[in-house]
Amino acid sequence: MKHDRFHGRVRHSSRPCDAPGCTEVGEFRAPGERAPGFDGPGNYRWFCLDHVRAFNQGYDFFRGMTRDEIERAQSPLSGWAAETRAFRPTAGVDQAPRWADFTDPLDAISARARARADDLRKGQEAARRGINPADRRAYDTLGLGFEADRRALRARYSELVRRYHPDRNGGDRSHEAQLGEVVEAYNHLRRLPAFS
Ligand SMILES: [Zn+2]
């Protein structure tokens, strides 16, 4: 951590900007919703440059949100849930969230513990349903639950092909490897009795 001449700026921060939905790094400190006082030292919010400027001009990103919604929007876990878990279908439940995704080590510890517990539960369910490790990898690659039927499989497959196809991404081929994994997983699963 290195402070520079911008007041409150911390370079090389790994925390995300607190503005809901923003994926920039939060390098600029702004007062949080709890002022320093009787209850303790107060807290801070961290914003990217654009959002700290907006914040300093009086824009309240959290207006109209309940306290719970604010905490959800600011939680590093919300990013993990939205990006790692739901957006990236290749992130199976056996892939624990990275420590670097969290600013609070306690969040990281509980998230990893939850991921392990989910993984264990999923392993038991797979065994009960006679799903072998190769099958399970294919389910995880597509982000499908074991209860999925033929129709759910096809819907998910076409959604992912659309998402990763270069023609749908302005010719960007960066998702090609993921697309290959999706196709392979689909071809694996569609031959299983569960999808016949
Ligand atoms: Zn931002």
C-alpha cells in the first residue's frame, strides 16, 4: 500500500469500487455511512476516481437502498457471487474463491468454508444420483444443477454458446477456450440417460 499526493488515494488497492455494479479498483477513500463517534472510529467507502468525484459532488450511490442492500452491494462476496459463480460457468463449486477477492479475511474464510461445504454436499448428491467425476465436471462447466433435464441442458447450452461465440462478441476470440469447454461438456452430457 502506498499513499500518494491525492488525498486518500491508495494505489495498488485490491478492493473494488463501492459504487454498486462498478468493477474498477477502489483507490479513493470517502466517508462511509457510519461517522466517527461514540460507536467507534467510523468507516470508509472506497471508490474509483470517477465515482469518488461523483461522490464528492454529492451524488449518493446508495440513496433509496436499505442498509442490507447497501451491505450486499458493497460486499466482496456479491462480486464473487455475480462474477465468479454465476457469470463464469467454468467456476465449479469445487473452485474456492481467491483470497485476493476479499478485503476482510473473515469474509474470505467464511466464503471458503461455505464453498467447501457446498462442494461436499454436491459430491454426496452426485454419488446418490450415480454421477461420476467426468459427468460432474461437465455439469459444473455448464453451471447446471443435477436436476437439470434435456430441455434445461439445451437452454443453458445455447445461452453459453451465444455468450462466448466470437460472432456475438465483435470478433473477440478471447472466450474461445471457454466455448470449446462448453461444447465438450454439452456433448458429454447429452449422451447420458438423464438427458435422453
Ligand atoms: Zn467506480
